[in-house]
Amino acid sequence: MATEYLTEVTSEVVVLDAYNIPSEPDIVQYTYTKTVKCDDETKAQMDRRFIHSVEKLRGKRVAVIGCGTLGNEIVKNLAMSGVQEITVVDMDRFEAYNLPRSTLVRADDIGRPKAEAVARRAAELSPFPIVVKGVYCDVSRLGYGFFEGFDTVISPGDSWSMRSFVSRAARLMGVPHISCGTSHLNVMNGIMTGVVTVEPPGCDACYECLAPGNISDQEAKLSCTNHPQEVQPQVIPFSSVIAGFASQCVIHMLGGGFPYTRSGPSDRAWSYAINEMGFGDVEVAMRILMSSPDRGCGFHKALRKCHGSGITRINASRTDSVRTMWRRLSDALGVDTQFDMDFVTDRLYYLAFPEGDTRSNDRTPPVMSMMLDDRDDEEMDAFVFSRLPPDHVYFIRDACDMDDRCWQVRITFE
């Protein structure tokens, strides 16, 4: 019996005006939409090639932050598994050295934004109807509010601070977060190792609990190009293993269950360490239960200072004066005091400032902090307002409180 299977991919390129700020490049979104026309028999044959139900993935939205080696594999896996909408965010362009370790890249993609090339190729590759969006920018410019509405977020990026930024965003927006990465361990005779961390919404421990303390030494990007030539952590066979495991965790999360537990959904975070091979007493795969937050975790330290447990939301305008913003905060919080937006004490929050070189250790805020009170306008503060992400959550401190009382405030610019 002849089967019918017809497809078409259409594309759209738009500049996201809501995210543009003075003196910074435009944020561009590339959208590739694939439509599929096929008979019922063909559709049934395609749908039953999975352990999971493809129908459960209808309408699901996944954000993939970073599309290097692992990101390529993850986007490919999700597109081939029936996820209906994928958004890819990346700030880099493809180079020739990406070709041997990026499954979705071709020679004609060299020089293109990674987000564009991966989104286009994934839409072409998927056998199902799909929408793949590629957002070309530094993810910190989007703000935490960008992540609201996704069903799962996965961050296979190459910097600890970026994955922590995404972890905080997902946690504050109530979205499951999965992070993954690979590395080369000289302490274990140079074997490859990978880590996949799963954070269900509301879990106690978080990604930052894995590496508590001062994060300033952990902000450098760990791209393959920063390793010696004889040490390359991204090798396709092993990277495919880590990406496949992480992708399966996403599928399980989208289906409503917690990955690889017999008891079903869990409110605890789990970290999976997967090694290239056994080494002495080291297992090939280990599962680590993150049962409680680390006392040194920067995120939980900030949360402990917060007054109340919720997030206060205010709407603002780019043209607001200092006095107007102060009044909005005072009315929303019910407190008449001076507010301090400190972009240095909480380093991950000031990553929202797209200032400086793309390497996060070179990024500095335009001002160290900003005081909000009932005073006349200042030109510098107006400049800061113009550069804030359109929808973000900040720790705003009571400048008159010796205990550094804070609030979580979500500022959305209209």
C-alpha cells in the first residue's frame, strides 16, 4: 500500500525589539516551522517507534541553552523524538573546528550563528511537525522571565556561571532544569567524564549546591578551544552518551515522571556522573542524591536573606525616573526605605548586564550598584534602566537595614 508523507519548512527572521538595548547588537530570532502531511497508517508507524508516547509531547516547549557539541546532539534527539517546539539560545558562531564534533553542522554553516544553523537543520531533520526557534544572543540578556512557560529547560553550555544563571531562572519560574557537561579528568588518568544534573521544580538542592562558595573563579568558559590540544573533552562517541542520557531525562520530565527512579516523581535533585570507563573502584555511572541545599551555596544564601518567600512583581517603563521606580517598589513592598540594587554582591544577577567581552570573567556592570530613593533623577540611573533585561528577577536590598534584608522583585518593562 502506498503511503503519503509530504513536508515543508518555512522560515522567519525577526529582531526581538523588546530585548534590544542601547549600544548592544540586536537579538535576532530565527524561526523554522515544519509542517507534515501524511496518511493515518504512516503516522501510526512513526508514532509507535518510541518507548514514550509521542502524543504526550504534543504542545511541549523545551529551551536548550547552548548548542555546541552536546547541544547539537540534544536538539537532534528532541526533534527526532516528537517534541513540538524547541528554542535554542546561543551567542556564538560556528567555526571550522566545530565540524568534527557537531552533528547538525555542515561546511556552509561556518560563520553562521549557531542558533540559526542548529534550528534550521533540526527542523529539516525532524520527521514530525515542529517549530524550532534559534535565538542569537547571550542568554543573560533575556532575563529570567524569558524562561516562563517552557515545560523543561536544559543547559549544555560551556560555563558554570551560565548554567547557574539558567538554574536560577528555571527555579524562580517553576520550570524543571537539566544541566549537562563533559570534562577530562587528569586525576583519573585522563578519562572522559560527564555530569547530568536534574532539578525538578521546587526541589531543595540546586545546581549551585554542587559547587558552593565564591563563584568568581568558576566563571571562565570551558570551551574545547581553551583546553590543550592533547586534551579535548568533546569527543563525539562519549559526548553522544552524555547528550543521550540528558535527552532521555528531558523526555521523562516532559512525560511527568522523574528520570530513572522507581518511585516516580521526586522533589529532590539528582546528579549523575558518567565515566568513559571504569577506573579502579570508580563506577562507570554513579547517581548522587542532592537531598538538601549546601550552606555555602550562593543562591540559597541570597534566598535566606529574603523577606517573605514569594516574588513581588512590578511593571516599569524604560523612561521611569529613579523616584518613579522607588515609588513603584515602595508601593509594591509596603516599605518606605532606600532600596539598593547591588550588581556586585550577587555576581550571577549582574550577569544580566551585557557589558564587556563575551568571556564572563571580563564582564562588569556599568555601575557597582544603584540606589533607589525619593531624590532627583540622575543620568547614570536612566542609563542603567535602559540596559536592564525586559523581564528579570533581582534581589533588592533594604539599604537602611543592618541585616541586609532583601526582597525578590521581578521587574518587567512595558
